[in-house]
Amino acid sequence: MSKKFWTITDVVEVLQIDESFLADMEEEEIVCPICRENSSTKLFSASEIEKLRLAKILIQEMEVNLPGVDIILRMRQSMIDMRKQFDAVLEDLARHLRETSERAP
């Protein structure tokens, strides 16, 4: 996905979803489009499109309901955030170990 933001038309076409599906995702606050001042056009970021893609899979292939999709996507984001924190801790530890080993006689 090379675009920074996608219109509703783009999202519907690329993900092959109905606008009603998109509206349901918005209503449940699973995705949040960007609304610009003085414009009625809603735009979706790449991360919101990824949520929609995953929601579509969860609903169509795994028969998960909307509240379940919301929970799964929130848990997924929490896991991603924890992984980033863990990676940062490991980087700090590695940097500390390098600095300590460089000072050793």
C-alpha cells in the first residue's frame, strides 16, 4: 500500500467490502477515519486499513462477531506495543553490555 491515506471508495475497492461493513466498523469504533476540516471526505490510514483487513478475515472466515473483533484487535495492538517495549529493553541491555565490555581491561 503506497498511499498514505485512502478514501472510502479506495478501501471498499481494495478490500472488496461493502460500505455497510465499513460503517459498522466505524460505529463500533473498531476503525477511526481521519476527517479533515472543511471536508466531508473520510480518509483511512494504512493501520486502519490493516484493522479492516483483519476484521474481514475474523468475521468471514472465523465467524467472530463485532465485539469479538474489537477485543481481538485491541489484544493484538497490546501485544505489538509490548513487543516494542521488550525490544527497547533488549536494545538498552545490549548497549549497556557493549559499553561495559569496552571499558573492561
